[in-house]
Amino acid sequence: MMKQKAMFFTVLMAVLWMACAPLKGNENGDLKVLATTSIIADVVRNVAGPNIDIFVLFPAGSDPHGFSPTPQDLVAIGQSDLIFFNGLGLEDSLSGFLAGVNESAVVIALSEAIFLEDSADPHTWMDPKNVSNWADRIAQELGAIDPSNIEEYKVNAAAYNVELDNLDQWMLSQFETIDVSKRVLLTDHEILTHFARRYDFEILGTLIVGTSTLSEASASSLADLERLIGQRKIPALFLGSPESEAMATQFAADTGLQLIPIFVESLSEADGFAPTYLELMRYDVKLITNALK
């Protein structure tokens, strides 16, 4: 741990020395915005339009729970005017970095007011109603720092919220095809609590107890899950993070479950199945619906 801290501060000093260098893509003078996840970045782009230069901290397909910033990442943080992150513990690996590297940036935790009384699940965007709250907050914060374009941000947010509402209604219609008794979810870690609450699903359990892939599975909890699966005849295990793939693959093989990877932590690459938030949700909904109905 001490060695990691020493390495970080060495890198940080180098980054601060480089901070005056221009960041590629930000030469046109637009507002410089940083988003931790590709999902947040997609929502920001829909609200901001062409008025910003945006840097996405976590690469597509990465696990936000264990992310380590590179020197270039820290340069981007240092040069940002506005930083959007999820909060609720999702980016714990960046604790202290965002505000510590750039004290002049406005740093916004989009999910700080979105929580469930009985869960610490930070994956709030799995309910589109929560992303609608994001869009309104993003428009508000962009307008505060860039008042000349505030009306455009409001209009864009309103238009995107219509798309989110359409998505929500479509999801409700899809899940009507699944008998209520079969709306039962098993995942690698706690990722679908907000989703389950909105769409009336039961969470049977998770392989890893907790909301982060940095936690570990226990033999006793896995044994309990195996018994429940046998009793409830659960057909599928939904995998939300590649970090859990080896363990999930073995568990699925041992229990006869179908292992179904879904997009939760990140968008896909541009040519993948989930290049935007709206497409991510539609892709996941089709997989979940086909597996359970």
C-alpha cells in the first residue's frame, strides 16, 4: 500500500508539471468536460451538443471499481472545467483524485441523491428514470458554467428525457411478456437493484456479496445460492463485469445455468452492441426477457 501511494505521488508530481500542456482535442476553446464512465459521457453529449470537448476517463469495457488513472488521465482531470462522476462508491478507486488534482473544477456526483434504503448499489442508470434526473442536473451545471448556452442545454435535456421516457415505456411492455413468478435475477455482483425496483423483479442473489467486483465470493454464500437455484429453477446468471467472468463461468458450469453477459458498467465500442446508453438498455432488456420468459 505504501509503495502504491509513493508511486501515485511520483506520477502526480509529473502530471502537475505537465498540466500546462494542451490536451489533444481541446484546442478549440470549448468547455472542457470530463466524465468518469462512457455511460455518463453519452448522456452529457446528448445534453451538451457541440459546445464541449469531453474526455472519458474509463475506457470502454473497463471495470470502474478497480480503475487506476494513467498520467494522461490525471492531466485531463487537471485541465477540466467540469467533472461528472457517478458517486455512491462506484469510483472508489479515484477517492481524492478528482478534487485533489484539480481544485478549480466543478465536480458533480450525478447519483448522490439517488439511493435505495436497503441497498448501496451505485448502478443507478439501470433505471432510465434516474438517468432523466442526470440529464436535468447536467443541463443545470452546464448552464451555470456556460450561461450563454443555458437554453440550448435545457432544450437538449428535455428532448433526451422524451427518449428516456419512451425507453422506459418500451421496457415495461417487454417485461409484461414475462410471468411475474419468473422475474428473478441472479448476477455476478450487485448491479440490478435499481432496475429490479423499477420493473418489479426479484434479486435472488449475487455471486460476490456487495456492489463491487473488488469484493470476494464466499464458499458458504455460493453454496446457499446453489440450493436456491435448485429450488427456484433459475435459468440464467447475468454477468455484468468481465472481472467476474472466470468465477461466473465456473459457477454456471457447476449449476447448469446459462451465462449471459450484459452491459452494465460501460458502453461497448462504437461498432459494438451498446454504443449508446439507449442501445445498451435495449440490448440488455432483450437478453433478460429472452432468458426468463
